[in-house]
Amino acid sequence: MKKILLAATAATALVGVAAPAAAQTNTRHYAGTETLNLGLLGSYNLNVGVNNPQNFPLIGGALTDALDTLVENSTTIGTRYTATADAPSDSQAAVNRVDVVFTLKGKVNTDCSFYSGNNGSARNIDFGVIGIKTGDNENVNQAFEMVGPATAEIETLTAGCNTNNTVEISKDDIRGLVNLNPGGYDTNEFQAHIPYEVTASWTGVAYNAQAAGTTQSLNVGTNANAAQLTQGAWRSNMTISIEAPAVNSHGLVAGNYEGRTTVTLRAS
């Protein structure tokens, strides 16, 4: 029965240690019932029952020595019981909530893409023969003029930039398609260039906008050399329409006509 009580007492002590701000056991009990007069150290009542103990601090020195001497040499005081317990305190102040913040980092490279075929020949747009009015019965004011407009349609399914960007369209010559070796001609009646315009269309958003994409367009007219549009990140198909309106104010000098148009996607 004593062993069971000791086990219960030990368990209680462990629970007490685990509880917040629990005092560690440090106690001394004497079994006597009389009052001891220790002279200069004072008088102490040893009336201590197990259910109502009086604890003497384990302070060491004269008091402890005097009481120990009395109990160890007395036949009337009874006996003595001491219990001490010790455990280190928390290494840090205990808290009831911990927030741990993880900072995650990474980088996405800036990129602009435009699929324009698998080789340079895909980007050579040939109108073939640009028809002119060659009939013998043409009025002199219409002879050698263009029969109709020359047009080209280009589409890529993949174009765009993953950051704010600028789409720019530019011609290498504001005159349009140019005959670089025209020979001599009457400038009042003939010309050696064919103006053309370029229009690009795609789906995108305004600069710095976070919104659903809408149709965007950029036009370089027949009398313009370049144009540009700054916008937010986009990806979509892009169509590029090229049209050279029929020249009907002058005849066209025979020869080869060439011009270059550059479409640039540039991160801003």
C-alpha cells in the first residue's frame, strides 16, 4: 500500500512540474507535536500532520542544523521527512502560438515570341506580277497604271510577350515598294515606287492593365514609315495585312519592286 501511495505522489509531482509556473518541491516535515525553543533561532511548532504539513524551508545554516540535531538525537520528537525536486526551466519563454513565414523565390525570364515559319523563305512575300493596264485600247491617261491593289495576308498562331512590351511596325522606305533600277522616265507620267500600308491585329491589353484581352491593332499608312503600340503582357495569334492600293495617277516603270517591313516585339 505504501508503494502505491508513493507512485501516486510521484505522478502528482510530475504533473505539477509540467504545469505553467509550478513550484518545485522543496519541503521538510517533522513528526513531533511539541513546540521547540531554539533560543536565538526562535520557537517552532512541530505539529505537522500528513494532511496539513508545516514546511520548513531548506535554507541550510543554523536553523536546519539545529532541527536536524534535535530530531536525530531525540526520543520524543519523532522522525523527519524531506522531499526535493528539481528540473531545468524552459529554454525559452513558452508561447501558445508560433507563426513561421517561408519566403519563396524564383525568376521568370523576359521573353517575346513570334513564330514566322521555319526558314527565311517563309518570310519572302512575292506578289508575282503586279498587273498594269497594257491594252492597246487603254486611254493614254490610264495606260501602264495598276490594274488593282496588290495584297498579302500573313498570320502566325503564336505571338506575344510575357511582360509590358511594345509592338512596332516599320518600313525600310517610306515610298513603299521601290524600283531601284528604273532607268529614265517622265516623272510627270510615271513613278518607280508603289506605296503600301500595313495593319496588324491581335488580342492584348493596355499598358500595365490587368484585364481580359481585347482586339488590338496597329496601322502604318501608305504615307507613313513606322508606328508602335505599348501594351501589357499578351499572347495570341497575329494577322498582318499588307495592301498596296492601285496606283492610278501615274504609270509604273517596268522592273523589280522591293520593300521590307519589320515587325518588332520589344519588352518595355
